[in-house]
Amino acid sequence: QPGSPGGAPLLRFEDGGGYEGGDLEAAPSEPAPLGGASTSAAAAAPAKGKGVLGRLEPYFDVDTEDVARRLGLSCQGWGRAPFLETLGGHTDLYGPFWVATTLVFITAVSGNFAAYLARDSDIKFFYDIDKVVFSALLFYGYILLVPTVLYWVLRTNSATVDLLSLVCLYGYSLFPYIPTSIICIVPSRALRWIVVLLAGLLTSSFLARSLKVPLETAFPRQRLAAMGTVALLNFSIAFGLKLYFFKY
């Protein structure tokens, strides 16, 4: 028959299940996706469904060793390599989040306990819940607002630094204030001032050392003034810690 090589008839199936001779009509096939990738909606959903939290997820995927090492660097002041250079492209927000969160509750509890020890024995003590609110505004605001403003200042002066790296830096810089808050429970004004000033000096030198290069790039003639401004802003945390939580 026609259309059959070598004279062998081709088969054509009928609707009723039988067949008869004839040309076989091939059904049109769907084109394969380029690269062999699936084009199904289910496969594409995970990539398209990532929101803000999904994009931040890699910044919370960090090893315990990295967090411990960065906490140690925050206590070494001026002596080590700049903190931003040690990140190696692996910025994390896990450490800064938990440092700030721990500090919020430690300062509130320590401040209330210090007030309890300083009260007169005949006065009934009431827990001051406002200390939790103030500490949350102070520490969360500090690690979010100050890096954002600094990022804008550096960017407008041709010294670009990644915003999340600055948040990481400022978050870890608060770590020395955690043991400081615990020590300040001791009812001694002199000890509290000494510990708070030492913590402020340590964290200020840590920040100034870490930001030395970008500040020199942005302000080559006023680099010392810029580094002093960074240090003074950090000292505001130290003074706020002493004058609000441990004023007794």
C-alpha cells in the first residue's frame, strides 16, 4: 500500500478497538524544556515563593564555631584584624539577633534586681516592666538604625560597605555589655562606673578598628573625627546602661 516501505501495510487504529491497513498518523509531541529542566508550577513554586524571610534565611545558617569566634573578636578591641575583613563573605544575623535579644532580657532583669537590692527594707518592691520595653528599643534600635545611617553616609561618600555586614558588626559589638550588665548587679557605684566605662572603651575601639578603612576612604581628612563620632555613639549605649538600668 502507499506509504509503506517494502510494500508492508501500516496499521491505523479505529475508535472501536479494531484496526485496518493505512498510514500511521503520529500525534504531535510537546517540545522538551530547554536544559532538561521541569517547567511545572510545583517545581517553580519554591523559587518564586521566597519572600523577605526566605531571602534572609542564609544569614541565619551559621556554624557555632563562627559565632563563637566572632563573639571573641568583639572582646579584643583594637588588637585584631578588622572585623569586616574576617567575615569572608559569610555575614550572619543569627549572632547579632541573639546578642541583642539576650541583652534586652539580661539588662531588664539585672536592672530590676539591682533596684531590689537598693530599696529600703520597709518598701514593697514592684517589677518595672518598662525596663524591658526601653531595653528592646535601645538595643534593637541601635543595631538597626545606626548601621542604616552609617551605610547611607558611607555610600554617599564613595565608601560602600554591605548594610547587613554593618548590622552584623554592630550586633556583635554589644556582646561585652552582657557580662557588664550582670556585674552591675553588685551594689557598688564605683564598680558599676568602672565596668561600664571599660565596656564602652572596649566596644568603641572594636568598632573604630573595624570601620577604620571605610571611614578613611569616606573622610580622608576627617578620619579621626569620624572614628570619634562612632566611638561616642557607642558610649551612649554605655551611659544609657548605667544611668537608666543601674542608677542606684
